Amino acid sequence: MPFCIARASAHPIHLQRQLFLVAMLCSTLLTFAQRPALAQSISESGSEAGARPLASETDNAETDAPAPLQMVAPKTLEMLIGVKVTSGSGNMLSTLATTVFPTPWPEQTVEILQVNMPANFRHDFRELPGGNQQLLMFAPVIPGNSTVEGTIRVRIQKSHIVGPEETTEFVIPRRIRRDLGLYIKDSPFIESSISEIRKIVKEIEASEPLTDWKKIEMMYDWVRENIAYERGDLKTVREALRDGTGDCEEMTSTFVALCRAARVPARCVWLPNHCYPEFYLEDKEGQGYWFPCQVAGTRNFGSMPEYLPILQKGDRFKVPEQTEVQRYLADYLSSKKVLGKGTPRVEFVRQLLGDAAAIPAPDLNGAANRSEEAAP
């Protein structure tokens, strides 16, 4: 009988939203019987040889031109990424696990320090649009009554981003390049085409902001003034507008929706237990740049004083294991067949090590969302 678990992709932020141990029978989700080619391609590569180089910074369109943004005060941290599986009384056959793997960005470098995979594990990397990446791990057999763990230790250097002082030259792109198409359309839970969003954009545009930068900043301030910070179940943008409440996900999604409705490319940036948005503008030469802002946290527009590692950027992903477009690259595990009794237990490992474990997430304290003073 096939077996799979998936952490719900719509719930990547808070602990009450993180479903690490969801188990179900896989009748509609992927099994290796349906996709032997992927299993074979991973199983033919060794643990060390299968670790292809990380997606380079030049794979991301914006990374070759960070001129208006200064990367300052770099901090180095280490992180452990992988999966831990405890089988039931029988063997688990043809097991595939996938999890998001951090990649380089202008503000972040990533270096693999150590690969720790069991002898029967094989691993590889799947590159995805937008400079994102997944770690794939495959085991032909996981013996019954056993616990196996496959992890990769990485070193991440993360810098603070300081935005430009002069912003008048930055404008909304007249032509949306193909690679920016992901960031201008609706995505799961982010409805940029609904009437409520279009109305807000029209009201802001009617005030005739002096620059495109100022127009986007007015959208940013609108979200902070009209969506009160409140933890709870994940909402769509429409539901957040209706309730007037949300946490970092809803506030980020609402800002992204406003930008897209104004034809400004925008996307979510995902960190451990937090997210924030980025928006895209071009200079007078037509060179484009991504600018960050902290919607649910201390006010930062165009800058980002944040040391938590970036796990992924974007909010519209298509992967073979899921039939629908995903908001987030969810953790996933499936086995072609599980023998014996007992439900396997699975834990996806994404652990900050050493001093990095003490770095607080900006969204952990809801009260901090209303603070306008920068933290020391």
C-alpha cells in the first residue's frame, strides 16, 4: 500500500500551521510506480556525487545588478537540512522525500559543509524557477523497526540590506519580462484581481503620488494601517481585508496583491517562521531591482535588517508531486509500499545551529508589529 505525508503548503509560518507529521494513504498523490524515471535518476547518483552545485547567484535575474542596494554587516550561521524517518514493523519501499533548500541571493551566500546520508540514501537537487531549489532524497528500502536520518549541513552568510536614499528614478516597468510573469499574476491565497484590491489601488492612484516609489510606499502604509496583526488560520487576501486582521502571511500577501494590481511585480520571501514581500522597479536605464520591505514588523521600506536565512522566494510553484500550484515548497514524503504494521513517523529537519538558533523572528511577538522604532 502506498504511503505519503506532506506538510501543508498553505501553512508554512507558525507552529500551529506546521503539519510535519500528517499521514495519509496516497491514492491521488505521486507514487514511484507512476514516476520511475525520477527515482532511477536519483538512485544512480552517489550521496556525494549527487550533490550538484547550488543554484548560482547569476541564475537569479536580479543578482547581477544590486547597485542601488547596499549589503552590510554580514553574519555567518549554520543550518542542518534533511529528513528523519522512523519506520513501522515492516520495510518502506521506494521512498522519496523532498524539502526546500536555501540558495544564494544578493544578500545571502550558501556553502555546503557536510553531507550526512545513510548508505541506502541517494540525494540530488531540483532547480526551480526564480532561483529556488529542492533537496531530493531517495531510499530503495528503509528497513522495518529502524530510524534513518539524512541531512546536509550548510554555512549561510546573510547581510542586512540598506535601500537607496534617492528613489525618484525608480519606476514601474513598462514591459513585464517573461521571467517576471510569476510575480504579476494571482497565486494561491493572493488574489490581486479582486474588486476590493483594485478599489484600494485606484484610491491611492487618485491621490496622484509624485513617484512610483511613493505610490508603492502608500500601498505598504495602507496595509500596516488597515490590517491589524493577529495570529490565526491562514486567510486569503479577500478574507484578510474582510476581517481587517492577519499575521505576516496575510499582511505580506495583501501588499503583494496591491502591487500586482498596479502592475508592479512582487513576491513573498520565506524565512523560518516569517515572511516579508519584495517589489520590483527599474531605473532610467531599464535595469531592474528587487526591493524588500517589512510589512509585519518594525517599519522598513526598501531596506531589510534581517539575519534569518532565506529559504525561498516566490509564491507560485509547480512540482511533480502535487497536482495544484503551490504557495510554498512544502515538505513531502512518499513510499511506493509500506509493509508490516504501524504508521511511519517522519520529521523534516530544518535546524539553525549554534548562535543562529537564538536569532529571533520579527513576527514572533505580535506587539512588535505596531512598533515604528527600529530595534537596536
